[in-house]
Amino acid sequence: MRNLLPILLLFLVFTSCKTTSVIITSKTEAEKQGIYKKPENTVAVKPEKKKKKVVEKVVPTTTEVLPKKDLKSRLSTDENSEDFIINTTNSSYLVEQLINAASANLGARYRSGGSNPEGFDCSGLMFFTFSKFDIVIPRSSNEMSNLGSVLNLSEVRKGDLIFFKTNGRKIINHVGMVVEVLEDEIKFIHSATSKGVIISSTKEPYYKRTFTQVNRVYSSF
């Protein structure tokens, strides 16, 4: 019995320190967790050349060039990429679709400077995701950290951007998007250098140590 006692103590220490968070690395796992939703139309059909969508609304009679759509204009139309579902009955539907658009790239590899499904860096994933909805944000994580307002942890919601200073950097150099907020944990999707596009947690020691801030980029969130 005396020989078994040290082994039992080691087992108890190991299990008590083990994190309860699971790193999500695939769309299948994200779907099980309720973070990602598959498009309703799952039939693989080669899309025809897209035609310009005619939106029935009052158009200015002048030749003035209209600015890029912002989030508020997105909230008034159901126009979107054919791959994503929009629920216009939910005031936060655009946030859900941003998360869905980012989650569609789970498993994509990391590529420095990459901003398409062939490979993403962290800011490239955010830039690509927002661009799916004609929303233009800066390309670097440090510049993104200057957008909107910095939040208290009690204010964080899904769709906010979360920032880190990794590898001993003095400036922000990593960004992700919040996909779930729990009592003592924030889950976020990002492109990690070692694993590509995954969902991680602030409970992980590395991200707990390097966490810097969370920003709400648009007040309409």
C-alpha cells in the first residue's frame, strides 16, 4: 500500500490540473458544440457565374459613388454569401454569421501573410471573414486593436475581437474572434502558427498569460 500511495497522489494532482476546455480543430467538432452551422444546401453543385443581385430599394438618382456597406446597412438586408444562413429575426444574426464564416475555415493551415482558405495568419483570417460581408478592417492585428472600444471582461460578447501579445512581444501581434463566453473562460477562433485555424480558450496557460484586451469593433454588435 505504501508503494501505491505516491502513484495515487500523482494521479490526483494530474487530474485536478487538467483543463476542462477542449481545443476545437474541425468543423465537425464545432458543429457538435453549437458554434458552427452547416449551410442548409449541402448539395455540391458547381456554381454558375454570379449575376448582380438587384435589391429593390430606393436608389439615389445622382451619380454619387456609394460607400462600402457597414454593419448597420447589413442589418437591413438579407444579402450575403450563398454559403451562409442569415436569420433576420435575430438582432445579432450578423455576429452569428461572422462566427459561422470564420468557423467554415476550421482546419485550414497557418500561412504567414495568408488571407484565404489556402492558408491564414491570425489577422488574415479576421480580414477575410469580415470581407465576406463587405466590411473592411485593417490587415494587421495591432491596427485592429485600435478599432472600436476596449471592453471590461464582464462586457465581452460573441463577435468581439480578442488580442494577445505573444512570444514576449511588446505590442499586440495576435488576434481572434470570440465565439463563446463562459463564467471564467472565453473561447475564440484564430489561426495559430502550430495548428492553423482552431478554437482555443483563455483557460489555456499560453493564452491566459499573453491575453491583452478585447475590443468591440462595432457598437451595433
